[in-house]
Amino acid sequence: MNKAKQLFAGLILMALGLGAAHADYTLNLMKGVTKVSNDIYDLHMLILWICVFIGIGVFGAMFYSIYHHRKSKGHVAAQFHENTTVEIIWTIIPTLILVGMAIPATKTMLELSDVDKSDMTIQVTGRQWYWDYKYLDNDIHFESHLDEASEKVHRTPGADPRSVPHYLLNVDKPLVIPVKKKVRFVLTSMDVIHSWWVPDFGWKKDANPGFINEASTYVEKPGTYRGQCTELCGRDHGFMPIVVIAMEQVDYDAWVKKTLEQQKQKPDLSDQTTQQLMTHGESVYLKNCVGCHQINGAGVPGLIPALTGSAIATGKWESLDGFLRAGTSKMPKFDKLNAKEVAELLTYVRNNLGNKVGDELQPKQTALPDDDE
Amino acid sequence: MSAVVDEHDHHADDHHDHGPAKGLLRWVITTNHKDIGTLYLLFALAMFFVGGAMAMVIRAELFEPGLQFVDPAFFNSMTTMHALVMVFGAVMPAFVGLANWQIPLMIGAADMALPRMNNMSFWMLVAGVLLLASTLFMEGGAPNGGWTLYPPLVLQPITVGKALPFAIFSVHLLGISSIMGAINIIATIFNMRAPSMKLMDMPLFVWTWLITAFLLIAVMPVFAGAVTMLLTDKFFHTSFFNAAGGGDPVLYEHIFWFFGHPEVYIMILPTFGVASTIIPVFARKPLFGYASMVWATGSIAFLSFIVWAHHMFTVGLPLAGELYFMYATMIIAVPTGVKVFNWTATMWKGAMTFETPMLFSIAFVVLFTMGGFTGLMMSIAPSDFQYHDTYFIVAHFHYTLVPASVFILMAAGYFWLPKWTGNMYNEKIGQLHFWISVVSVNVLFFPQHFLGLAGMPRRIPDYAVQFADWNMISSIGGFIFGISQLLFLYIVIDTIRGGTGEKVSDEVWEDAAKHSLEWTLPTPLPYHTWTTPPSVVPTEHVLDSH
């Protein structure tokens, strides 16, 4: 008995010790940074305590009975097998508890579904496997991919995830919103069903292809809030995180101004060295191609063709370029890539991933007529 | 009160008993409910280990952050196949096996009503599961879009290779098999009960299976319809679920869960029935609240049809829908609560002993209730916006399936194997099996509540480092739980081959014959039983009305 106790205490201590090793670790739901997330937290705690309370009652009675009403103690079995009063009581009391629960739950549900009178709207589009954000009020539009450090580590066997800050919860371009503003989100998808979840905001909402869902948030406190896709969306479902930075209005305005300026900038089409082309090409590849064609270009047998040794990848670069921009029934078209990115990507694909075509493409070569204007 | 066995019955057996066919062919052509029950149970046990091996792959990959063992697509195949194999290959067939063995014995019937169909439904199950398993070896791998098979993902050529049509035909076969099994069970219960057994005299196990069989008949065709629409969307260019063609992917979710929610009760209602059978025997008391148990089972079954969208709170339901499905779901807590209270009241003031079947049954009541609590938490729609698709739900449904359905299946094994085989299992090893299982299953699943609340989504092969500790603990629990089930396999084989060698009485358990008919038959059970129905049936639970 003593040994069992020691073992139990040891296990708990071990659990606590492990928990302490990561200070950001939590056991319970987090309160979040919006009113609705706090209300949900309160609901959660209320129902949790109700369950604990009922559990103590029921299990208490059961264990009392198990301890006292055992044959080995000479207890003689009573032979009752029904009691209408008791049965009515234990039907009615839970019903009343549920009605009591339903009231605050309904209030919070109303709050959660209120998207009226918003100050701004952001369109969130789920893609395999990244998020596409479009600010409907000011034309800011960008993609938000898993950051390169996490991308490389999770694709490299034996690499240490602990070496990457915010492993799998970091992105290249976070979503930016102002605090103390009601932000409305309209969510949809370009391919399969995704679900957009930032726990600190208190909700997740599915992004369904062909349909639009709405949700809203009102963040009180500036900060960086992280979340993930929560609807299975294919092989890289686990690798499309969400990062939202909430800023004071002034900072947000400055960010909008800067981002709009950057967005207007033309890509730099000047020549690059082979080394530059290859390095940049890897970045473009990691962002756009790696999810399907894999880090070594081997593809997935039976599902996705390999780029290594592929006739299209290593054939005439013009046809590869055309293929890339047009897409196929299986592959989305990548006409969003600019001439600079295309040149870098093509050079990388044709001279890495086990391919050795030996050519190098400059942005000016891959530029379409209207890219120069 | 206790049944009087018709002595004449057993003498009659001696004269024209044509026993089992010789050799292996016996198992292929058998129409004997006991043989078919055995086939179902052994097949389910085998699939329990196949599905369990897949769970081990999942827990091994999640042991540490980073990708160590498998490719994400294969990981997704494992989660998908683990679910399909466990649901359709292990838990459901195991309960059908129990039904085959026990329903005729408990109602005083000579066999199932439709013995040839019984044989056919078993072999269709085998065909269905083999077809499903064969996808593991196909180009592009096994289905990896989750057991829910949501479109458009499952239709995507870059996600699922050649496996989809095979998985769908497998679902069709499994569905036909289940429907045939259900029809057989209903026909048996309605037509073959001992003349003196009224519906309200039936053991709870028979009642719960009767209701379950109706659920099966109602929803398996719905699932078959849903997956057939997937098939035509994929191969015949229909657009049921394709928005570009005027369809709606969310429609699939509605249809799937209209099947899916009753489906989860198909796995739990017979569990309730077995628990209601075992607990009174070891408490040496009649089951408390027999009539309310029957009504609660019926209510839960009815409610299961009108709560499906609580699996879909975050898909963008209209507010009225969110509220309706929340209220309807919350109501389920009432009949479920009644059942838990009844089991507790059955133990209350009993004279309990704690043999392995009772231990597993008590653990079932406690741990199923924990799964029920988290279910209640998730019925609160706003809270579900946080819980949905995280490890919290993974913990929830595993609590209702593993330490509930699976534990009760084990309990049933310990409870009835001595009766079926005439051999006693080794109580010491049985208790060892129980204690290792009950501790490890909690080490396995309890931390998953923490992971979910802390924000870890389900169905991911790799995770942020703050989830590392509890995942490792959960995996350790998983490995111990997985390995310890080999003890059960050992016990089953050992018991069949002679067990402890002690003589087992007809009742096996003290006064068991007061509770149910099968204990009035000789041990080991003859190949044919109840060739003439019993004249008196135990109706202890309705003492006052008789």
C-alpha cells in the first residue's frame, strides 16, 4: 500500500516537474483576450464544476457502497429494485440543472453569433496549406504560410523542433488587426474544408469551399495570438498555423500604410547570381511546392508526381513555365508568382532536387510582356 | 422466481443431436448461433489488435514533437483506418457476436430466427473488412481523409489515391452485414422468445440490442447513401457535395452525422445492456429501475436521431440551429444520468464481490460517466467552439469507447466464457489485466483533455513543443495499455483450452440463475440449447407485478 502511494506521489511530482519545464504550459482552457472568450471560459468553468459536483456525489455514493456493501464484510443484499420518488427526483434535478445551464449558454451563443456593426472586414480563405487574407476595406492581400524554420525542421528527419521558436505556430506574414475594433471575418476555402481557430478569441469557424461563414472578434489587449487549422485538410493539415498580431490603432494605421506601399512595389527584375537564384528559389519552393512535391522533390507515390527526373521539370523551361502558370486538374495554377519568383523557382527545381539541367533563368527571361510596365 | 429447466429438453438432445460439422468446414458453413457468435467474437478480437496496432503507430509518432516515423499522409491513413477498423471491425462485430451467443440463450430460443442469413452476415463482414484492409497496400495508400470521409478532401486526387471506391464498397458490405444482423436480432427477439417471456421480462441486454438493431436498420442505409453520393461525385460527375456544381459539402456532414450520431449509440447501448446484466449478479441484487432502464434506452435512441448537428457547431449553422441542437443534446444527459444512478442504486446495499467482470463493469460506470461529463460540456455550443476538433473531443469519445464499450466487452468475456466453455479463467491474471488496463487507459486518455484545452488540434502528426509532455505521457499509457491487452488474448486462449481446470457449476456465479435464463442450462453449454423453450423465466426485476 505504501509503495503504491509512493509511486502515485512520484508520478504526480514527475508530472508537475515536467509541467514546470515549459512555463507556457496550461492544463485548463485559457481565458483569452475577447469578451466572448471570457464568457466561454466562465461557461466552461461552470459546467466543469457542475460535473465535478455531480461526480463527487455519484462516485462518492458508489465508492461508499463498494467499501461497505461487500459480501466479504458480511453485508446481506437488500432486495429493493425500484423507488419511484428517488427516480423522479433524479430525473427532475438534472433537468433543472440543464435549464440553468442553458440560460447563460444561450446568452453567450447570441453574443458569439453577433457580427453586426463591425468596423472592418477581413476575408480569410483556407488553402492547402496556408491562409490567404484579404482586407476588404483597403485592398491589403497576402498569404500567410508556416515559417521557413518550422517548415525545414518538420521536413527533416532528426531535426530538433525545440530549436525553433514557436515551432509550427509561426508564420511568415501574420494577420494584423487593431485592438478595440470589431473585426468581422468572412471565411471561405479554395479547395477543401478548413477551420480557422485562434483560441484566445474564443471560437473556430469552418472555411467551406463555395460558401461564406461569418464571425467577429473584438480584441482588448495588444499582443500576438496563435492558432491552427482545426479541420483535417490533407497531408499538411498540421502545418498551417495562424498568427494574429493585435496592435494599437496608430501602429495598425502605420502598418496598413507600409503594407500598401510594399504591395505596390514592382518586383525587382534585375539579374541575380546562381547562388542567389538557388537560395531564393528554395524559399519559393518551400512556400508553394513542398506540401505536395516534398522537400526532396520525390512527390508521393500514387498521388503526386516526382519533380526529380520529371520530363516536364527538366524539359524546355518555357513549357515548364507555362505548365506552372496554367495548372492542371490536380495542380492549382501558380499565376500568382511574379517573374522574379518564377525565375528563382524554375532555376531551383531544374538544378536541385536531384535534377541537373545546368541552366539558369533570370527574371527578365521569365517576365511576361505586361510585367515590365 | 428462478427458472425451472425442462429436464426433458436435455434428454431429447441425446437422441437427435446432430453436432457440429467435422473439421474446419464447420466454421465456414455453420448456422449455429454459438458458432457464429464465436466467429464474430474472435474476428472482433483480431481486429481489435489490428486497430490497436494502428493506434500504436499514431502514439509512437506523437511520442515526441517532430516527424520521426511516418509520413503525414500515412499518419492520416492510420487515424482513418484505426477508426474504421475499431468501429466496424471490432466494437460492432463484438456486440453482434455477444448478441448471437446470448440473445437465444437469454430468451429461451433454440437459435437465431434466420440462421443462414446469420452465417452470410458474418462472412460479408469479413469480406468488407478485408476489402477495407486491402486499401493499405494500394497505390496512394489507404483512405486518409478521416473516418468521416468528408468531401471535398476525400475526393481529391492528391489526397486519396485508388482506395476510395474500395473503401466505399467495403462500407456497403459492412452496412448490408449490419442490417442483416439487425433484422435477424429483431426477428429472433420478437418471434422466438419463450412463450412466458413478455417484452418487459426480457433481460436488459436483450432490450438494448433490440433498440440498437432498430437504430442500425434506420441509419446504415443513410451512410450507404452518403458514401454512394461520394462515389458518383467522384466518378460520374454529379455535384451533390461540390459547390461549383450547385452542391454543398456541408450537406455531406449533415447526412453523415445523421448516421454518425445513432452509430455511436449503436456502440454504447449494448454496452449498457451488458453492464445492467453483470452488475446485479455481483451485487446480488435485482437491477434497480428495470423499467426506467428500458425507457432511458429508448429515449436515448430516439434523441440520437435529432441531435446530429452537435458534431457541426462550427460549420456555420444558423443561430436557431445552434440553439436547437444545443438544447436537444443537453437533454440526453437526463436519461443517461438515470442509467448511471440506476447502476449506482443497484450496487447500493448489495453484497458485492469483485471478480474481474465486476471490476471491469464498475470501471465502466465510472469512466463512462467521465466521458458523459465531457459530452455534456461539449453540448454547450459556445464552449464547443473551443473544444471542437481538439484533443478534448478525442479524450471524450475514447472515454466512451475504450473504458466503456471495450471494457464492457472484456467484462462480458470474463462473465460468459466460463459458461460457454465450461472452463474457468484464471482470476489472478484477470485481475492483473484489469488493474493494468484501468490505470494505463487513464494515463493514455486523461492527459488528452489537457492537450485539447491547451489548444492541440486533433488529427495532426506533429505539434508545437508545449504539447510535448502530455503527449509523451499519453503515449506511454498507450503502449502499456496496448501491450497489456495481450494478457486478455492469453486468458481467452487459456480459458478455451481448459483454464484453471476447476469444475464450473451450471450457474457459474452465485445465484446467477435468478437473473437470467442461460445460467439454468448445463455447463459447458451443449451445442444445441432450448430445443424446447423454458416454461418459467426469471422475472426478478418485476417481482411486484408478478
